[in-house]
Amino acid sequence: MVFCYFCRMKKNEIVLSGIRPTGNLHLGNYFGAVKNFVKMQETNECYFFIADYHSLTTHPHPDNLQGNVRQVLIEYLAAGLDPEKATLYLQSDIPETAELYLFLNMNAYLGELERVTTFKEKARKQPNNVNAGLLTYPTLMAADIIIQKADKVPVGKDQEQNLEMTRTYARRFNNMYGVEFFPIPTAFNFGEALVKIPGLDGSGKMGKSEGEANAIFLNDDPKVIRKKVMRAVTDSGPTEMNQEKPDPIQNLFTLLNVVSTPDVVEYFDDQYNKCTIRYGDLKKQLAEDIVAFTAPFTERIKELSADDDYILKVMNMGAEKARANAQKTLREVREIIGFRKIY
Ligand code: TYM
């Protein structure tokens, strides 16, 4: 087994991750997840999917669901995922996941599910729709991951707790049946801390559900990007040399760090430390660097959107490979649990 010192992965480790089809991809999705997907497809067996079962927890309309699924696939491809290198598929094309989810739910407990931070947040945000799918979100996520026997899961910081739950359920299954069947997967970012890209509203993370103005999407028009950045929350400026940056300002620097060159970051950092910073200049630079960063994506997204045949071909190719693998795992799981062989 070859271990790569630089990427901190064993060459034969299986990589898997997914994104919910709840809108266009934003910079948080890109820097927290997709950027690593693109890198990892070069060295490992990779499975990247669109979590359409998960999106049912917020009750999308069928037309929106279909359109969003297609859009995420287009954006995966536009970001550089290659269906010849990685298996790209839809979660709902692998119904075996639902059966494994059922098995895992039998050993998942109300107390531990109710303690999950994202469940508590979502229950607060949608008090009229605290459905069982929302509660058991982590067991479905565990099923996604372990059905492909994944070792590494590239995700952003917000998914850390869900990954901990996956580890618990994989271990619990192995212990319960006295087998070393499922690998215990880890959240992965090349040995670095998991990424959290902030939003533009001065607090919290960039997210699809935090309001349009909080997130910058890969296919936003340059005019929209400039407007959103210029409206980002700031304060009245530093009053002491080298003072710590408050959250809204640190957020702008975090964004600058991912899209701008180091000399640009250094320049504005220096200006901040000397109390001579002009936030208007910082925002203009940030907006232009984001526009330059997203321009190639926007182009590719436009091209791919016109190619229905190709998109369908990619979906079918991925479904076939991911499903064959999942069926094998499920056959073995049924045998371990003690069910009769049916396929
Ligand atoms: P989702 O769709 O909310 O987000 C997809 C990926 O983008 C990352 N991300 C961020 N990273 C950094 N900063 C941000 N502001 C930011 N916003 C989003 C997320 O961490 C994630 O990696 N539960 C998952 C989907 C899922 C999944 C899975 C992921 C279902 N099954 C199995 C991995 C493995 C979700 O809702 O991601």
C-alpha cells in the first residue's frame, strides 16, 4: 500500500462525498468540498453524488428537485470533475442506500439524533416540518458513505458532526455483528483543518439558506457579485494599530485569502494593522478577484447547460458503477444480518 506524504492518503483509499441539490453551488461548497473532489479524483477511486433523497427533508416541488439536480451535476462538471476519473451519480439512483438506511436506523437512538446541531438548527428554522427524515439525516448520510465502503470524506467544517455520527454507526454495525466489515471513514482536507467559508452578512457561514445576499454562487453574474460584495457588512474601521479583526472584517479577509494572491492579502492586512485601511478599496479588490475566479466556471456552466445528451450520459454511467458497488455491499450486509439471499 503506497502512502503519499503530500496528500496524506493511501493510494487505494476510497473517497466519497455529496452535495444536496438545493440551489446553485456557492463559494463555500467549492472551497469546502468541490475543490478537494477535483484534486482527489486524480489519485483515488472516487464517488461524488447529488444528495437528492436528503433534499426531501425540506419538501421541494418535483420540478425544482429535477432542475436543481441537473444544475449541481452541471456545476460538478464545470468545476473540473471528470466522469472518466470519478463516479458521479444521483443518490436516488442507488435505492440500496435506502435499505441500508433502514438497517442503520434500527441501531440509531433518539437521544443521539436529537443532539445533532444541524437537526436542532433545522428544527428551529422549519418548526412546522420537523419530519423523521430530518431527525435521521445522519443515518442516511452514514448509509451513503459506508455503502461504497469509503475511507475518506472531503467535506467542509459544518459536516464534521455528521461524519462523527457515520463513524459511530459504522463501528456499531461492526461491533454488533463481530465483523470488520465497514471501514471507519474520516472527514478529510489533506491534513488541514476543515474549511468554513463565511457569508457576507458578517456572521456565520456562507449557505444556500441564509438568504441570497449572503452567498456568492459560481454562476453569479459579475454585476451581482460586485453588488453583493459592496454590500457586505463591515464596521467603522480599526482604532488601534494591530488590533484583532472583528468577525465581519475577518470574514472578508478569509474570502480574500481564497480568491486573491498572497501579496494582495498582505497589502490589506498591512493597511488594517496601520489603521489606514479603506474598506471600499478592499471590497472592490475582493469583488474583482471573485469575478476573475468565477468567470471560467460561468462559461463552462453555460456550455454544459446546452448539452442534455451529455448530462444524461454522465448520470447513467455513474449510476451503473455506483449501483453495482452498492449492491455488492448490500448483499453482504444482508448475509451478515441473517437475511435470506435475494440477489
Ligand atoms: P451541503 O449540500 O450543505 O454542502 C455540500 C458541501 O459543501 C460544504 N459547505 C461548506 N464548506 C465550507 N464553508 C461553507 N460555508 C460551506 N457550505 C457548505 C459542506 O461541508 C459539504 O461538504 N449533508 C451534506 C450532503 C451529504 C453528504 C453525504 C456529504 C449527504 N450525504 C455523504 C458527504 C457524504 C450536505 O448537506 O451538504
